[in-house]
Amino acid sequence: MGAAAEGDLSDVGLNDVDLTDLDLFAAGFPHEVFTELRRRRPVFWHPPTEHAPGGEGFWVVTRHADVLTVLHDPATFSSETGPGRTGGGTTLDDLPPGFVTGVMLNMSDPPTHTRIRSLVNRAFTPRAVDALDAWVRARTDAILDEVADRGECDLLLDVAAELPLQTIATLMGVPQEDRHQLFAWTTTILDYRDRDLTGSSDELATAGLGLRAYGDDLIAERRADPTDDLFSQVVHAVADDGSGTLSEAELQAFFSLLFTAGSETTRNSIAGGVLALIEHPDEQARLRADPGLLPTAVEEVLRWTSATAYNRRTATRDTELAGHTIRAGDKTTHWYPSANRDEAAFADPFRFDIGRDPNPHVAFGHGLHHCLGAPLARKEIAVVLGAVLDRFDDLALVGPVEWGRSNKHTSLRHLPISFRAR
């Protein structure tokens, strides 16, 4: 599974780019690198490196239009696997079939993907999310009450993480007292604090086993004793085509996906949004003066933060993309933050503009795998940003911003801020 020579970077001075080196992402997404890639080699073959899973190279897709081409052609670019592979998925490493690939919603292709999505999407429609509005607002007020008298807080841990955690725990029927343990497990799995892409650790193994055991117990409880929470509905849902309920493996994969995605990406968008407003005081003042801009501000926050950095696909057949021949079985990666800063798709893309319209960002993906939880994420981001600006003045950083060490998620670990409560 090789590369076409025309994709090599050595002839243009970019041969030192190593997107598998997590230190490159330790201070946030390296936009300056991807700006050069879009300009000089928008689709290129990334050679194998010492950090590359499986010792394999992969294609890198950086422009908005090319990312959409990949996302809109799941028959050619598979989320599951490809010729010559027994595994695959949406990460650089090949994940095993039947355990993750082919059973997890975001790592499956039709017809499996269509069947799973039809069983779970009713709970995430805009109408279903609107029904949560009063609850989300009440929880946000309670969360801000906890920090209001302090005058400062870790916005990531104390606020941005709390609302998505409490919300997803409620939807899943998980006791609130368990949410921080689940948060610790998912953070350990997603943040490469003490390892590289091919590395492991005892802490990682413990987190993986803990999350899986918790999911297994919850599935068994819901099968034996149905409740009215979302997860119980999914456990007992029957497909319209008569294919029955989700399997144990599909349910376990759904639990892991929903809890991880429902807490990780939204908290980073919320925290990143507050950081952007602090770093762009004119836009913060603009939003304070005109709260009617909140819907477009949320879309700009999603574009600006791009909480998911990349997703991988596997070519199912030989194909052409931007003049390059991609071979069947090759890994491809498409990079959302790069697409969302593409000069060809956005006017002045490095300007944070809360009134940006149109805003064709791909922060939630596009097409078949458009994020199932997008309406809920938008709701949570809007409510928290609106409440923070309503209740707190003089927002300021009081310490260094600490980023997660990952090329898969653009994540924050700590965001220390001060404020004056009204």
C-alpha cells in the first residue's frame, strides 16, 4: 500500500513535516504548517515515520473542497476498512473488526451505518434537543453559581467540561456521581500525555477496561430493567427493517462513542470559544452589545476551534484526488481545522468573526457521517457562551493555556481565567 512519488515533500522543503509527532500539536493545532501544506502540497503522501502506526504512510488532505470530496464519497473512502486490511476505522492505527470497526457508528459503512443510525437518531433531532432547553439552562446556571463568588476558575474543568458531562450522563442514565470517573477514563484514552501514537501505558489499559466494564454493566441493567433515558431506548429499539435490536458489540461501541464524543468535543468547543472571545475583545464586545448574533457566533466558534483534528478513511479502490493517484488500501486523512481555515472557502479565514455568514465549516463533518450530536452541541455552546457573557464581566486569562497532546483532537486541559460577577 504505497505512494505515488509525485506526493513527496522533499522537493519543496517540507520534508520535515511529521504529523505523527504529537509534540507538533502540544501547543494547539499547528495552523502555520497546514497553511503551507494547503498552498504548496494540498494533497500529499506522508511517508512512514518512527511514530506511524503499523509503520505505514498515509495521504493528507488539507483543502476544504478536497475534504468534501472525501466525505461525500463513502463508497471510495471507507470509514471501516479496505482491500488488504483486516481492520481499519477512523484513526491512523488499524482497529480490529467486530470490536470497533463495523460496529461503531462512526467506523462503519452502509448498510451497517444506516441501520445503527436509524435506531439512535430520533433522540438527537432538533425537536428532541429543544425539549432539553430548560434543563440545559438550569444546569448551566447552577454550574456558574459554583464559581461566581471565586472571581476566577479553570474554565475548562469547572464550566466547559461540566455541562456536557452532566448532560450526557443524564441522557445515558448514568448516575451523576460517576461522571468524573468516566471523564477521567475518556481523557486518558484521548490525550497522549505520556505516550506516542504507537505507545501504551498501564493507565491507558486501566481506562480502557474500566470504560468497557462500565458499559457492559449499564447495558445489562437496561436490558433487565428498562428506564426512560436515551440509552435504555437505544438498548430496546427495534429497526424498522425487521433486523432486530443492536447487538451487544454495537451497544458497547455506541456507549463508548456517545459518552466520549458527547463530552470531549463539546467541552473543547465551549472552552475554545471563551478563549477566542478573550483573545478578540472587539468581537466579545460586539456579541455583548448584540446577543442576536449568538447563532452565528456559535458557528464561528465551531469553525475556529475545530475540536476534531482529523479523521481517517481507507481507499476501497484506486482513485484520483487533486491530481494524485490513491491506491486501493491506502490510508487517507482529512484535516478539519485546515479545511476550516482554507482561504478558498472562507474570506479572511484567520479573522474570528462572530457574524460570519455564510460559514460552510466542516467541524461536524459532512454527508453520511455528519455528527449525530450536532444539535445538542450547538445548544450547549450557545447556552454557556450566552450565560457567561450575561453573568461575568472583565474576562481575562490568569495563567498559561494548556493544550492536550494529540493530533486527533484539538483539546484543552486547562484554561485559567478571572472575571467579575455581575
